[in-house]
Amino acid sequence: MKQYILFIGLSLVLMSGCKPGGTQTTDEKNLVLYAGRGKELVDGIIERFMKESGINVQIKYGKTAELALMLQQEGVNSPADIFWAQDAGSLGAVMKAGLLAELPQELTEAVAQTFRNPHHQWVALTGRARTLAYSLKRVSAADLPQSIFDLSNPKWKGKIAWSPDNASFQSFVTALRKTQGEEKARDWLLAMKANEPKAYANNAAIIEAIAAGEADLGLPNHYYLLSFTDKDPKYPVGQTVFKAGDAGNLVNVSGAGILKSGKNPEAAKAFLKFILSQAGQTYMANDEFEYPVTEGVKRHPNLMSMDELGKLKPSVDLNSLSDLEGTLTLLKVIGIL
């Protein structure tokens, strides 16, 4: 149930499918956004921004990794003003390509230190934790895996749901490579492939598959299950975390950067400032169940505290997850993508 009435009589139309190379208005009342986030997750906050700012947002939705590669191919000819990514790794890849502008200090210092980009070229907008989802009907608490590596146990053969072409999963693999080394990460992927996991298009589909009996375990982000249980407290899926420090507990961010080639930088800055405002962070935390990245925001009661997350997450710098190409290559070589 949504907790905030955005506006009565709201009748705004989002323009999706903005094509690269198309006509772009160059005044500060227009903004071209490449969004690697799910439409259902960010439509509400974008509508609110348009209503309050008077700025029209044209949106190109797509998978984060694909949009990151598209931006690199388009280069200075991209129509995009801003890139809202699902993970820090894709932002890092676009930054390494030299496409992102330096952000003003008021934006970069608005977020908690642990989520900051030291180069000031992208800013975290929400926090997102990887979890282990499981069937409340078919899996007992005593049987839950304690590590991501336990998922290769033959007892789970054919019973695991994952989404290998999802940016969050790919960032997790990059983190696994960084924390465990290339060989151990490759061995885990090979062992998982041999255990015949079921691939789904996205995180929501993973949750639905477990509820439908198609899988017993799954690897989604934390907020997807919360969106189901918020509507149905008896939804037959639970979620937990692995042991402290396990790579499966990666805490990532969604975040955004402003393109150097963008035509509307002031509108882009206004957008980021709005998402990081008290109202924007409260909406994302309570209506979309994501972790706020600024201080003083009341979290949804089903979200952990940042201290709890900090004790559970693996020790990995989000700014080191920019090797998207290396992860995609590995997944393709193994035959998972």
C-alpha cells in the first residue's frame, strides 16, 4: 500500500523510448534520462519531480548493462543528460569511459560516506542489498544455506532461481571476483551451472517463481519481496542473509551520473537534488522499500538499520566494481549468458 498521496489529478505522460540521435530540446525545462531501473519502481518519483519542478522528463528504459554499453557507443553524440543505473559497476564503467561530468559538492556530500564516489562523477540515490529468498512451505530455517558457496550443493539441484542478465547479479559476480579472485569466482559459476539453476528475466520473477513452486531458493535484491508482502502479509516467500561478510550479502546502490555531453545540465542537477531530498528519499524508502543514502530519513519498518547491514556485507569498495566487461565476458564464456 502506498503511503504517500503524490498529487490529486496528476495527469502526466512519460515519454519512453527516446531514441539515440533523435531531436532533443536544449532548454532547462527538458531532461533526457536513460534509466536502467524498473519502470514500476521509479515512475512515481519521476512523476512527482515533473510536477514539482515543471521539467519534462523523456525516459529511455532498458537493462542497466545494455544502457551503459550504449552510452559508450554513442559517446558525445548521445542524447542522454543523465544515466540512472541499477548498480555502481555500470556507473563505474561509464565513468571510466570519460563520459560523466564532475558533480557539485552539495550533491556528492549529501550521501553517507560509504556510498560516495571519490571521483565525484556519480552519486548514490538508494541502497540495495542482495538476499537469499526461499519458500516458506518447502525450506526449513535449519536447511538454509549459510554461504553463497553452499548453493552448489547437489541438494539444491534444479531448485534455485536467478537472473544472470540482471545488472545486480552481474555486480555481485564482479564483487565475487574482487573478493575471492577470478579462479574461485569462475569455479563457483561452473558449479552453479552444473546445479541447473533456473534463469528468470528479473528479480520480481524470481520471487514469483518461488511462490509458484518452480524453485525453492532465489537470489534477488531485498525490496522485491517486500513489495509482495506489503500487499499480502501471508505471501509464501521469506528472505534471509548469508553469514556475515559473505559475498552474497553485497550491499550495492542505484545511482546516477550526468553526461558531459548532456544539453540540460541544470535540469539534471535539479533531478538528482530532488531524489536526494528528504521527500525523495522518504518516498524511495517507504514506497519502494529501498535504503535511504542520506541521514535523517525514516526507513520502512521492514528494512534493517545501516549498522546491521554494515556488519553483514562483504568488504568490497563499490568503486572497484567497474569491470562490467570482464564479468560479462566470464558469464558468456561459461555459457550462463
